[in-house]
Amino acid sequence: MDTGTHVVMGIALGGLATLDPVVSQNPAMMQAVMIGAVVGSQAPDFDTVLKLKNNASYIRHHRGVTHSVPFWFIWPTLITIVLALMIPGVSLIHLWLWTFLAVFIHVFVDIFNAYGTKALSPFKPKWMALGIINIFDPFIFSAHIVAILFWRYGFDPGWTFLIMFGVIALYYVWRVSEQRKVRKELEVLHPDATHIFTSPTFRWSQWHIVVRTDKKLYVAQMKNGTVNYFETYPFEPIPDHPVINSARKDKNLAAFLSFSPTYRWEVHREKSGYTVKFIDLRYRTKGYYPFIAIVKMDEDHNILSSYTGWIYNTNTLQRKLEVAAEG
């Protein structure tokens, strides 16, 4: 989920914690648990600092180790130790448990969007991306804001947030059901499909779709129960080709391939070398595929510049490649 949603989730957990007598009967505990819940709801995304290094590091590692099983326990332990030193007289066990719940819920909800996370690493290091909930879901965010306002105007926070979480749980069940309907319809239309990728949108009745068969890739949209096809590409596994093999040594392209499960690739012969481009098919927006990796090489396959990330126009891409070449 997005940062704003994780923040309001942390506040909601802090309010829910008032149902715990150990918390509600101790002002210091209430303060510590609220801070722990808010910080814990953000902690797995502390790897966002990798953006300061480069896009390749961010794409390759974001939602990786910081969301992994060991860090489910490392984050609440670190946060609890710091808060215990700052706020004396708190129950370490109860503070740790509420902070752990904040961290766990953060990781759990991240599994449901198309970006996904390595939540079960190191036991299962593959990306888990269910493609059911949008990274920013207006309903989930609004439900938290409404519940926080109820608390502000005198409603009991514990029961208010307990009811809210119950409603959101039912919402998740409904979204899972809706995605299954989409997949079943696509399985009927494409009985030879080997993979079906769904990406939710802001609209409940609209889904981005990529269907892969042994021979083709179909880029489509499901809207109000109707499938609209946009493009169809031949499915071509990455070949054992000198130009592409050289490009795959580049860190930006390697990061793209570690993240993207469905893409197409292009090799262009230029006047002074080659351009290799990989395009993620899941994020088609207004006829454009914004998430790409591109590598420019000379005649001898030496890498001149490269980039991976979100690009919405060719001028921006050119500037990124120029900066990369200068670096």
C-alpha cells in the first residue's frame, strides 16, 4: 500500500490497542503503543532510502529483505527497545505484540497489490503479488479516515476500529471473489493460458490484464465484465544472443528482470551500436507502457548508459540516459 494508508493503519492499530487493558489503563503505554504502531506500520518501507542510491537498487530490493520473515520480528524488537528506553514503565511484551501486529499487517496488505513483496523470504524468495488491491485503495483509506473522525468526536476507539477492520476484512474477501471471477472468465477465453496477470485500478469494475500462452501475450482490460483487447504480441523467451547477453550484465536490466514477471523485449540496431529495451506489460496507461528497462551499447557491446523505472515520455527517458552516461 501507499505511505498514507500505512500511516492511518498505524493510527487505527493504536486506537484498537485501547481494547487491551494493559494499554488503556496506563497513559505511558498508550503513548508508547501508538508510536510503536505508527512506526511499525512504516518500518518495512524504510528501504525507500535506496532511491538515493539508484533506481536499480530500489527496484531490486524494495519490499525485499525489510519485508522478509526475520524482519517481522526484528522491526518490532528494535522499536520496542528504543521506546522502552524513551518511555519508562511500559510492558515490553504488550508493546512488542502491538508493534509486531503493525509490522505484520503492513507486509500482509502489500501482498495483495500488483507490485507485491518477498514476504516469505528467505523460505520462499519469490515475489508474492496477488494483484487484487490497488496500491492506493480509496475505500480502505477513506474507511480509516472516517473511523479516525469518529474517534475524534467521542466514539470509543477500540470498538470503532474493531468494526472498521471487520468491514475492511469483508472488503478484501469481496475483492478476492471479484478477481477470481475475472480469472475464470479469462480461463474460458484462453484455455491454453499458462499465466494470467491481473492489476487492479481505482475503479472496482476495471482490471488491467496480461494473458500469456506458449505462443502469445495478450494485453487487455476487463471493464464491467467485458474483456477489451489492446495489443497482442508473440511470446518469445529471452534468446541466447550476444547483444542481449551483454545487456543482461547491466544492473538496471538485471533489476528489471528480477521484478517483472511479464514483458516483451526489443533490440534495435543504431548507427553507433545497439539499444536493448524491455517493457513491463502490466501497467499499460493510456496506450503507453511506462515501466521499462533500456540499455544502450556500442558496436563492441560495451554498455554506454542504461535506465530502469517509470517513464511517461521520450524526452524524460533521453535525459535519464544522458545522466547515466555522464555518471
